[in-house]
Amino acid sequence: MDLVQEYVRRYLVAQREAERSLAEAIEKLEASGHRIIDGGQTGQTTWQYTDWHTGEILASGDDRTSDDAALRALDPDEAFLHIDDIARQSAEPENPGIPQSLATALEDWVDLLTTPDEDIARFVGWTPQDVAAAR
């Protein structure tokens, strides 16, 4: 088996495992009463916070209103957690023996939104659906 193909496969599996781990962490946090939010600055003077699951806008404003004050008013019990503050497992697969610079380039190729799932699938011998599920 080609080491480059093997590395891409391992990277895809590591990404899938990292996403599964994140989903489990979010599920536990929500079960304990937390609400996962997303957002922040949307422009030079504007901000917006949304529910991470639904996309519902929870608060928005501009430089005349404080986003911190708005969030405190919406969340007096401090149950909101920003998605960026939830620890993510890194997708670092075991390297089968290729140069690290090549591994990094392959990760970039897989992570590019312009790289079609079909191209990756053809390269590693998976179905496009399996690749999409892992990305």
C-alpha cells in the first residue's frame, strides 16, 4: 500500500474520530444544562451570537452596544458556552513514514473546501460518501 494514500486514510479517520469526540462532549455539556453558542464580531463595528445547533440569532448589535453585556443579560446563570471554547481532539494520525512537510501538504489538500470528495475518494479507494462523512 502506498504510504501517501495510507496517510490520507489515517487523516480522514482521525478527523472523523475528532468530530465524534466533539459531538460527545457537546452532548454531555448540553445534558448538564449548557447551551452552545457561536458568533462574535461580524464586521468592524458589528457582532452577532447564535445558537450553534439552530442558527437562531440570540443577540446582535454594533459598537454602541456591548456584546458582553447583552450575553450577560441573556445568560445570567452563565450556561452559554462558545463552540470555540470546547476542547477539540486534534486530528493527528500516526505517520506511516512520510516526511512531515508532505503530511502537512496532504492535510491541507484534504481540508480545502475546493477539493472534491470524489477526488479524495478516488485517491484513497473510498466512496465519496465515506469521505464526506470523515471530512
